[in-house]
Amino acid sequence: MSVRPDLHLHYVQACQNLSQSENPFIARVLQEADKNDEIDTKGITLKLAGNNHLVPVPRVTDGDLGTLVSVLGQAAFVTGLDLAYNVLTDAGAKTMATFLQENSTLRYLNLMFNDIGTSGAELIAGALHRNESLVHLRMTGNKIGNEGGVLFASMLKSNSTLEKLDLGDCDVGLQCLVAIAIALTQNKSLKAINLNRPLLSNREEETTVHIALMLKNNSSLVELHLGKHEIKNFGVERLCEALYENSSLRYLDLSCNNITRDGVKFLGELLKRNKTLEILDLSANRIEDVGAIYLSEALAMQNRTLRALSVVSNRITGEGLVALSHAIQSNVRLSHIYIWGNKFDRNTCVAFSLLIEMGRLELGCIDVAPYEVDGEVFLAEQSHGLGRHCYWVPRCAAVAPGAANASLEIVAVSEY
């Protein structure tokens, strides 16, 4: 019978050996892990995120990380490490890079919203040239800049293990996006990438063109986030042209761009022929009623693949929203739709209330809920939507259904 590990005891000893004061937050998480019955049967994830607590906790510092990894070096059962929203800097990134070079069991690493810069990104990307275990890396919100992003692009040319990479809100630029697009024409392992909110100085959509060319040649990417890329109708047309030839992409995020009804016309034509796209996020664009009607025509008559659609905040009025409700009635495959932030009229409220009442839409799969006042139906907002827990994950399990929580939740990566 194997001896159960004692992470907390090893942590106390490591702090003494390294003359590092104990972090009570880390100590408590390790004590909880020691009581976890799943350690003997499968790997565990240590949840050390600095924002997941009602009571403030001492956030993990570079010094704390050095002590922690000295403990984890002998803990092969720890397969995930969540260090989001802490105060790690490039010095902490150096410690983590050394750990990644030596570790062969860690599969998930979340470093989102720390203080890691370009030099830290260089160290982590360098370590991943040789690491053969990490499957999912989140760098969201670390200001690694364009240079740091290019280094991750270079890593993607040689790494054949990483499946999910999150570089959203990292201040990457044109050179980084072009380099990543080029790298993904060669990389055959990456299945999901988040490139939201780059810093782009020109408005010529050069990066969108490069990403479209990549999609023509890439056969492994399943999920792609291009939010806040200033994509306009020209860029949408290029992406649609590429997706006629692509048979792998399941999730396309085009939220917070400059797409109008003319751009959605290309998407409508694509949906009539595309047999793989399952989630489409058009939140915070300007598709209006005409754009909503283009989508509803495709969904009602020909598309039987799309499962989730978000048109939140798109200046759609009753005409377009009612058209979408009719499409949902005839398309049994479409199970999730998000419409809040548009202009609801009485017909809209009645139409979606009926869809919910008759069981065609579940309350967990839409961001509105009906209520009555003096016999008249209205819609109230629910906190549901695509990417609901993109930046914050509660300590309890993510709320079902998985399609609302992004990152390949809708279908397991292994199924591809």
C-alpha cells in the first residue's frame, strides 16, 4: 500500500530550509489537498488563484512560488496549478520555467493576470520548447507585449503537446499575430487559442487576412477567439472564404468587432454550407435586424450544426429577434442563444417566452427569463452567456451547460 503524500509537511520543511516565511493561503490549500481522496486514483489541481475567495488571502509572491515548486517537484499527482490573479513577476516566471523544464506531469497551468512581462514570457516559452506534458496554458492579462507573443509563436513551431493557449489581453501586436498564424500552418497539436484584444496600430485588417490563410491550411484548430480585433466586413469575408475549406473549427469568437449586416451576410451563406461550426459569438457588433434575418434564414432552412449563438448588444429590434425565434422553432439543433442588450418589443418578449414555456429553450441556455406584469410578458436578464467564466471561475463547479463556459467545454478535446 502506497504512503499518502503530505504536501503540507513538505511545504513547512521547504520554508524552513529556504528561510522563507509560510504563506497561510498556500498552507491551507495543501492541507485540503492532503485530505483529497482522489490523489491515489487521479491527478489533482491546486487552486491558488488570488481572486476566488470572499475573504482576502495573501497572494502568491515570487518567493512563495520558489518554495511551492520545490514541494511539487516530488508530487507527480499534481497535474494542474492555478496561480491566477496573484503577484508573480518575471522572477516568478523564471522559477516556473525551470520547473516546466524538469516536470513531466503538469498538464494545466493558469498564470492569468499576474505581472509577467516580456522577459518572463521568453523564459516560459523557452521552457515549452522542451516540455512534453503541459496541455493547457493561460497567460491572459500578463503584459508580455508583441515581442513576448512572437516568442510563443516560435514555441508553437516545435511544441507538439500544447492543446490550449490563452494569450488574450496580453498587449500582443501585428508581428505576433502574423507569427502565430504562420506557426499554426505547421503546428498540428494546438486545438484552442485565445488572441483577444491585441494592440493594432493600423485598420487594414492585415492580421485577419493572415489568420484566414492559416485556417485554409490548419486542420487541428477547434476553437479560435478573435474578440476586439477591429474586424470589419472585409475581414469577415476573408474568414468565411477560409472556413469553406476548413473542416475542424467548432468555435469562432468574433465578439466586440465592427461587423455590420453586410458582414453577417457572408456568415449566413457560410452557415448554409458549413458542417462543423458549433458555437458562433457575434456579441457587441452591429448586425441589426437585417443581419439577424440573414442568420435566421440560414439556421431555419439549411444549417443543422450550430449549437450556440450569441448576438448580444447588436442593435437588433423586434423584427430581427422574432425572426431568430422562428428559426429556433424549426432548428432543433440550436440549443443556446443569447440576445440581451438588444431592443425588445412585445412580440420579442412573447416569442421567447413561448419558446421557454414549451421547453424548446432551457433557462440555463438563454440569457433572459420571462415574467409578467399586469398580464403583459417581459424579459429579464440572466447572467448567462458564452465565456461566462472566461475571466473568473467560482470555487464551486462551473455551471452547466458547458457551452456557456467556452474553451472546448461543448465537446471534449479528445473527441477530435
